[in-house]
Amino acid sequence: MSAYDVIIIGSGPGGYVCAIRCAQLGLKTACVEGRETLGGTCLNVGCIPSKALLHASHMLHEAEHNFTKMGLMGKSPSVDWKTMLAYKDDVIGQNTKGIEFLFKKNKVDWLKGWGSIPAAGKVKVGDDVHEAKAIVIATGSDSSSIPGVEVDEKVVVSSTGALELSKVPKKLVVIGAGVIGLEMGSVYSRLGSEVTVVEFLDHITPGMDSDTAKVFQRTLKKQGLTFILGAAVQKVEATRTKAKVTYKLRKNDTEAVLDADTVLVATGRKPFTDGLGLDALGVAVSERGVIGTDDHYATNIKGIYAIGDCIDGPMLAHKAEDEGMAVAEILAGQKGHVNYGVIPGVIYTHPEVASVGETEESLKDKGRKYKVGKFSFMGNGRAKANFAGDGFVKLLADAETDRILGAHIIGPMAGDLIHEICVAMEFGAAAEDIARTCHAHPTYSEAVREAALACGDGPIHS
């Protein structure tokens, strides 16, 4: 039996970051992981592999649509799907091996196997029971389905199966117009699939600023994606190589059927806590499977903590990482904290979409007075040169104090540009602070400054 200051169950972004931070702060630390590789869903079957395929398919799109405009002549590349998948797997391998190296460097023990908690202060892995002063549950989430739809990971797939298809489908039906569905739909659309997205709501990307969502949908439609909104999927019938998707339009109850080679079920995710023994321990868990915690990530059982996708809040890797660092600092006697008002969200399509803070809708609901500064990338020299003029930067600021309340960007490098706003919000900055900060020319970031100027006397280039 080994004794530790802290044992983290799960090595995803929340778990591995928590483990490394605990070790840095002088705690004897172990991390439990049942997979053959570290990194959890994000590195193995989520964020990282999907970005590799998004990058590869975007390069193909550029070759097919923009190379000749720049005088780059020649035949567009053909797709070798097996090689593309091998590239994706190589990217995964580099990242997961990187975490193994970081564990060794920081003297974090990897307890290989699936973990359970037989009692407070004890973690069982295989036949071994380890003692810990604190246990952190960081077991993440799993893809969820809907009634009448059975995932076989061959014809009807989750996001995991979508990364490992044997071939590029001629017809792909995506159920759910959220982040995962639109990212993977974009990949296969660029690779030649006919992609149809079926969404229960009357709009895509629930919770997104509606102005941004409308432009986003229009842009994806131009790229070839078809949207059927306000549609409830009734069932999916799959054979060995094909599927039929039956849906009903909510506005008039009419039914229709779509033929598909592959169906991607992208209807969200649910906390994954199977096999931990939480019921027997008496850990408070909601009907949706969310572990209840206080402001310091402690569950109702002394010495047991939880972070990431298995607790409340957005299911984002970076949110889990921040919670991992915060709980490590709390366990080390410091004052760990996460500012949930400044957690960015990014969709890695092309153009990218990024947001942080309030939307116009949330501000109206709260009765807040605000002003909007908006700037189109068509007025940005760098964006025009790079065929990336679609989209805009939208800044929301308090009408009286000018303090930045939120931002929404659809356009080139939106996922990187949003962090200037995040830093500004952490410092309680006003839009004028960004407007008065010199931005290098020509860069995409000038569009952020112009949006800030639009909150005042007006932008220069619009």
C-alpha cells in the first residue's frame, strides 16, 4: 500500500494539470489512468485529434479554392485518408508522450488501471489499495445519445468514432448543431462529404450570441453544409454500411427521412463517473450525474474533491485545467480561484468563432445598459490579403463605465484573438484601454482595436 498527499483519478486536462501543480507545490502525488496513454478524452479522442483533421482539411480547402488566386498553379492534392489518419495519430502520440515526460519530470506517479474509491482516503487500482489525504475526481465526460439512436461506432458514431472512420462518407448526417457536430461536419464537408446537420432547436450553437450565430450559419451554408433546424430525430435505422435518419419538424409534425453512409451523434456530453463507487460512499450526485461541490471543489464527503466535466459548468478542457490548478493550490494551503466570468469558448471551424463573457441576450435579460462596438474583417488589410475577410469582432461594454463585459469574434484566428479581451477583462479594463493600446500593423488583432474604437467615437477603417 502506498500513501500519498493527493491522488487524482483521471489524467485528462483537469487531472494531469492538477497532478503536476500538486507536485510543484510539494505534495506527494499520484494520478490514476486506465487508458494505455495519458491525456484523457481531449488528447486521445477529442480536442487534439479533431484539430489535426481540421488543419489538414483546411489546407486542402486552401489548395482547391485559393492557391490559383495567388499564382500557385498545379493540380490540387488528392486525399490519402489512411495517411491523414496516421498524421492525426502521430499528433496524439507526441502530446500523450509529452505528459508522460512531464509526470516523470515532476515526480508524479502514474497508477495504471481503473480507479475506485472504496472508502474516504482510499483509492483502489486493480488489486492495490492506496491511501491519500485528499482524492480528486477528474474523470471527465462521455458522449451522450438520444432515444431511438444506438451508437455502434461504425455507421452510427460518436465524436470518437468520427475520428476513425474507415473511409470518407459520401453522405454524412450530423445530429446536433453544437461545437463537436459543426467541427467534424466541417472536416468531412471539406473532404468531399455531403453534410446535413439536424438540430432540435431553431438555431445552431445554443448559448452563442445570436448575431454571431446567424453569420456563422450563413458562412457554413456557403461552405456546403445543409441545416435542418427545429427537427426532432425520431430514430436511426442502421445496416452494415448505411443508415436512415427519421426526423419530425417541430412546427408542423411532418416526418421525413434522410439517407446516410455515416451518422454522427453530437448531442452533447454527460459526466463519466462509472465504477468509482460514489453511491456507496454517499457522494452527492445530481440526476444528470453531476457531482456536487462547494466553492472549494470539495464534495460532501471529507477529503474527496471533484473538478472538470464531472462537476457543474461548461465542459471545456481549459475550464478543467483552471480548476485543477485551483484545487491543487487549495490542497497546498493557498487560495486557489477560478474566474468563471472570463472563460473563453472557441469553435475551430474556418472561420473560427470565439466568445467570452456576456452576450447581448444575457445583458438584456439582466436589464444591463450596454454599448456595442463592431468591426468587420473586410476592413482589415491582413485578413483581405489572406482571403479571410468574412466575420467580425464585436465588443460589449458597460454604457456608463465603458468596462468590457464580453466579446464575440467570428473570423481568422478568433481563438487566439479572444485572449486579448480575456486579459483585459481580468484587469477590469475599459474598451478605451484597448482602443488606446498600439496594435502592430498589419495584424488580425487590429480588428479588436477597431471594435474597441467603435465603442467610442468610431473605428478608423470602417
